[in-house]
Amino acid sequence: MRFGVLSARLVLVVASTGVCAAQVTNLSAAESNSAVPASAAAKSSSPANRRLDASIRLGQGDLVEVSVYNVPELNTRARVSDSGDIDMPLVNQVHVEGLTVDEAEKVIEQRLDHGGFVRNPHVQLFVSEYTSDGTSILGEVARPGVYPVLGEQRLFNLLSAAGGLSPAAGTSITITHRAEPDKPVVVAISRNLEDHPDSNVPVYPGDTVMVRRADVIYVVGDVNRPSGFLMDNGGKLSVLQAIALAGGTTSTAKLSGVRIIRKGPQGVAEIPVSLKKMLHAKTDDLPLQANDILFVPASARKIIGGRTAEAALQMATAVSVVTLHP
């Protein structure tokens, strides 16, 4: 701010402790409107917000709120200009573009102290709107991309902006905060986002949101609809559920020869499955793992028996025709 904006005088008060505080009286209406609300000041001191804001650098268009401890007349709400500056009372323009929140606070403190306006000032800066950076939404969403984050944004809002989850979306999302790249956060989701309201966490500029693809299992062999199936039921799928998704077994399936083909650290393993006993509730259903192959073989005996029955039926039909039409 320039001295011409002041509508009255500047009073310097020196306390007994030797701390000099700048007090501006009778501020203009425009100045008084820029005061930082108490709620914003409290929010800026939140440990979680301070930690996540630590590595985010200010840029053009960001809206910041600055408060000076014990000197409310210097509280300011300003947007970073095209030249990367904000206007502050007494010290005029302060260049903050490219600085972190902590760095910007120190620069403002130095300007106030070196200018003789406030001795040993304590400055807090809160970014109420980031317009210079966005959040990357990747993976299984309709429209992956970078989306702007204005103020505090929530995960579900950003997923909605990205067109929602794709049909292949899994049951978890990984959020990597730019301020804490080595501490990714995994949150649970479902097709109906309202089932997990606690997963609607804050998302910050520079974060990366990865919507992982659902795990897949494969059912092949003598089933009606062999295919790959998503494990979108909380990441769980059993043998009987997979058989049901595949439309059941055919009439020639060898139920005693079903097996799971699973690739592990030690190589490929085959796990026998007593499907016939499962269907008669004589043994427990087995859980499947991601990328398992459930193989249902064909029974040669049933195939031969089926062909024999078909041939017998054809012969009987022929005899009937000859009998009816000698």
C-alpha cells in the first residue's frame, strides 16, 4: 500500500519490551475490507495445512491472506499480480511468485523489520485460492487430465469434474501429495461414492490422484461365457461367484478336474478345485486372487456319451420315419 492511501496518521508505539508496532488509524474503506478473517487466520495455522502447503510455490493469480501478529491493521487480502507481486501496507509491492508459503512469510517479515515499521514481526500467510497449479487425475476416470484446484478442494468433486469413474475402476485410489511425495495415501471407494464418505478427503494443488484399475480373474474352458471378470466387489471374488459370472458350466464339463492356475514368486502353480462338492455345499468355496485363471476342462466321457446319445436319437428318428412311411 502507498502512504497516499492512508486517510490518517501513522503512529509508532514502542512498548516496554522494546518491540515496535505499526498502528494505522482511520483506514480507508478499501483497506478495512482487506482484513483477514479470524477463521482464515486459524485455518492457516492448522498443522496439516501448513505441512501440505510447505512445498507449493506461489504463482500469478493466487489469492493470499496475510496477517501480522498483534498488528491487525496490516492484515491484507491480495491476489498475486502478473508481475508476481502482492501489495502490502507500508512496504508496497512484495515479490512472492515462485516462493513457498514459508519463504514468502520470511520476505514480508524482513521488509517490515528492515523498513522500521514492525520490530521482529510474526507474519502468517494463507493461500485461499490456488490458480497457478492444478491436480492430476489419472487412471480409471472418464477424462484423465489436470484440473484446477481453487481453495480447498475435495476428492469427490475432482472425480466428478473428471467425468466420474470408468467401468474398469477398482476399489481404491492413491493420492500423492506434492508436499509429501514419499507418503502416498490410499483411500477406499466403491461404485457408489456415498458408501465411503470418509474417503472424500481434501486434495491440494500439485497432488496426483491415481484411480487404480480393478483386478481381473479369468474363467476359461467348458463354461458358457469364458472371459475375464473384474474383481469390483471390494476386490474379492470366489470360485462359485466366478463360475456364475461365466454363465455356469456346460453339460460336458468335468467338474472333478477344475483347477486354479496361479502365478506366484515361485512360478506357476495349479490348485485343484472340488467344484462338484462346492456345488453340493460339501466343501468351502475358495477365494480367487488377482490374475488367477480358473480352468474348467471338458469330460471326454461326457462328450463321447453325448455323441452316442445323439447318434442313437438320430437312428431312432430314422426308424420311426421308415415305419410310418413304408
